[in-house]
Amino acid sequence: MYELVHRYAPQSPAGRTAIAIIGGLLGVPAFVLGLIGLSGNVAAGLLFLLVSTVILGISGQLTLGVVHQANAAPASSPQDDQQIDDANETPIETLRRRYAEGEIDDEAFERRLDQLIETEEPEQQKTESERVLE
């Protein structure tokens, strides 16, 4: 049943979750109506029990599929890696990246680069200025 449900279900976890929620919202009342119907009209009660069991079974399989997708997903996202890289950037690397992305113009880049180089220690100044020229 798992393969059959997932063949026709949406591929996105959000779509599967939405269908599982809707199935639960329809299946539980149908199950209750089936139990109540057993005391009056047995045929209608059995029909409601059958329909609710199928709906709740499909909802459970969809929920299980979303759990499998979540467990198979990588632990970190590409955004997390970018934030780590940004935290390890030197001020000059950050300035070069912002210039390359077009956040600052030529004049602002030159002015800020000169300020950064002036504030660096003498031994770092040579290394950083060489890196800028590369």
C-alpha cells in the first residue's frame, strides 16, 4: 500500500502533509459516524467504517512518507554553509564580495579598502595588499 499511495501523492512534503491533514479531518468523523451508525443502520455504519479506515490508512502512509523524507534530508542546508563562510571572512574578503555583488561602487570600494589596509598591522598589510592584487 505504501508504494501505491506514494505513486499518486505529490512529491513535496508540504503537499503530502496537507493531504494527510485533510484525510485525518475527514477520516476521524467518518469513523465516529460509522461507530454510531452500527447501532442504527448496520449497512451505513459498515460503509462509513470502511471509508474511514481507507482514508485514515492513506493519511498514515502519507505521514510515514513525510517522516522518511525528513530523515533522508541532509542535516544542514546550503544557507547554513554560506553563513559559516560569511562568519570566517576577513573584512577585506567581505569588501571584495560586496563589490563583486554590486552592493558598493568603485569609489566606495577603493575608499574602504584604503581604510582597511591602513588599520591593518604592518606584517598583515603586505599580505592583505598582495591578496587584493591577486
